[in-house]
Amino acid sequence: MRLPAGFGALRADLGEIIRSYRQGEAGMGEPIAPKVFAARVGIGRVALSRIENGKAWPRSETLKRMMAIFELDWAQVAEVGSNTGSHPRMPDTPQDGQQVYLCESLRWGRRRLGWTLAELARRSGVSASQLSRIERGQVARSAVFTWHPEDGNIVREDRRIVFGNPLLAAVAGGKLRRASF
């Protein structure tokens, strides 16, 4: 997800903000049941719970639908700061916005190879359910992510994130071709 100019990161308490609006505490509207709200934004109730509890970040389209329902603007869900056009930093997690890019790259790389999640799971040793969550960007922390080896002496906020699993790194990086396997 790219943030509009002038915004540098999603707010760390984004889930709490969404919950307070949904429950009618922050807004002036009536409370909305989790199941009803999740259906309105096009996600499952469990996904909504994970977002509201800070265990997952909403996808771009999901966040925009939530913002529209509650008539929120970016100043209410994002922090003012420099936006270089890169993915936003996800506060308080070792994986910042680079994780979003990695997740999307993994999905596209897997599809380019014609592999199913089950096939990638078998080859990589990471469960298909975990890979599915990773591809959807629903994993805030995972052992499959690590710091770039060259960034050991750099402050944490500026470190790059990479896949620690060599096969996942190759798939996400587009380094495999159908004939390679």
C-alpha cells in the first residue's frame, strides 16, 4: 500500500481506531456487529478481529473501504511524515512496509512458476496455511522473514527485510524459471 503524499506510516493503533469506530465509541454512528462490518468491507470476521487486535494490517482496498464507511481521512489513520513513494512502515514490528512488497512478490513469483501453495509448501518446508497468510500480508511476525545480511550495523528502522528461506527468496525475487526445477 502506498500512502498519500505527506504521510509516512500507518498509525500503530490503527486496529484500535477501527474497533472504536465500529463499536460506535469514536464516531457518531451506531455500533456495527463484527460479522456485519466484516461483510460490508469484504473480509471475514476472523480477519477483522486480527486487524482490530493489531495482529494483521488491512490490505489497501480493505482499509479504503473501512475509511469510507466511517468517513475517515488519512490524518486519522496515518502519521504525518515523509513519504518517498515506498511502502509504508508498519510500526512496532520487525517487518516494515518492505514485508508487504515481499508478500506480493512471493504470490506473483509462485503464480509465474505455475505452483500451487501446496507445491511451494512441499518444496520450501513452510506450511501452506502459513504461506497463504504471508501472501495475503496477514503475518505481522514470522520466522520466514529476516534482516538483510548486509544491514547488521544499520539502525533497525532502516534495515531491509528479506526471506530467510532460500527458496522463498528465489521465488519472490523472480530468480527461478519453470525449467529451473
